Amino acid sequence: MDAVVRAEADAPARREPGDTAEVRVTIGADEGSPRLEQRVVRFSPGRSLPRRDDGRDDVMYVVSGRAVLELEGQLYELAPDDGVHCAAGESFLIDNPGLDDLVVVSVLTPAGEAPARADRRVVASLGEREEEPADEHRCFRVLVAGDTGCPHVTQFVGFVQPCRAADHSHPYDEVGYILAGRGYAHVGGAAVPIARGSCFHLPPGTVHCIENAGPETMEILGVFWPAASPAVRMYQAIDRATATGP
């Protein structure tokens, strides 16, 4: 499998009859990602059709808008920068009572064990999560992980200062979405421009780096499977003479 970088706008939009959701599949099997499917979903005002996937978990991030998630009869308010975990086999819908769309980045992942009710956290707010360092130029906040009842998947937001990181790889499957900033994805010998709305898939072991070429902090939404820390980076198999440090 090769890495893929593409713009959200390049994915066709689809809407089921009677549904409020416009869905763009930005990364999936057709793009060489058989395990993780990334989608950008816009829920217009109103109640969406019910959703359920018996074989996959749905890990979502609220980009903009406000609404209510109805999950198995329980109500959860959604706001920008919320991470959401709907486990395989759970039924849910989105009730958007406002005037603006609710925009989410949804990633369907292989199903894990049913979350234990004792430690289950369906919605986690970015501002409530601890900031952790990755290196001197990068930090991150984990939203969905083992401590929220989802031990098999990691969802996080990374913050990258203007720099180019050293080339590296990860042992896990990853999809990402640029929330803010601009720069380049260095992968496969190419420097691909990225900006808000850019989407990418990095198969395990793919040598790459992200360069923030703008003046502001770049924000990247990432989802890993299987779960791992965003600080995990592998350098030992990479020619350090060609790696560019931050």
C-alpha cells in the first residue's frame, strides 16, 4: 500500500434520500486504505437518519457547528473540537436544531471489544484533555483512547510549530486531516502541498514527515489503528543522512 494525500473537495459528495448528512469518503479502500475509512460529513439542520455499523467503530471529530448526538437512547451535546466514539453495533443519529451545518471528520475503524460502561466516555472535549509533548516543535492532545473506553484506536489533535520534522515512520495505520495551517507532506520522494481540508493515509512503516511552512501553528487531526501514542516515531531504519531535522 502507498501513502495517499488528497483534498477533501476532490471526494464526491453523496446524500441518502431523506437524510440530512452529506458524506464525502476522502480516504478508503479505493485509496489503498482497507482498514480505515475517513469521511467528512456535513449534517444540515434537522434529524439525520439512524446509523449503525455492526463491524466497525465510528470515531468522529467535530470541526464546526453544534448538535445533539442520540446514541442508544442517550443524549450528548456536541460542540467544536469534541472527539466522539460510537462503538460497533450502536445505533445513533444527529439532531441539529440550529441554522448551521455540523461538520465532522469521521473515521470508521475495525471494531474492538464493546466498551465497558464503567470507563466509557462517548464525548471528550479537546480543551479538557492534557497537552503532551512529542518533541521541541510538536505537542498533542489525545481525545479518544483507552481511558475513554476505546483501547484499540487513538484519536488525537497534533500541534506543529513552523518547521520540518525529521523523516520517520510509525508502526500503525494512520489517517489524518489538516484542521489549520499550510505546508507540505514529504512522502515517497515528493513534497505534496497541504492546507486546511487536506487528507492523508500513511500505511504502517511509511517514511514521511510533515512540514509546517506557514507562520502559524499547524493543527492535524489523526486517527491510529491499532492504538499507540502520537509520540511514537521510528528512525532506526531510515538513513539519517537524508533526514532533515526541525
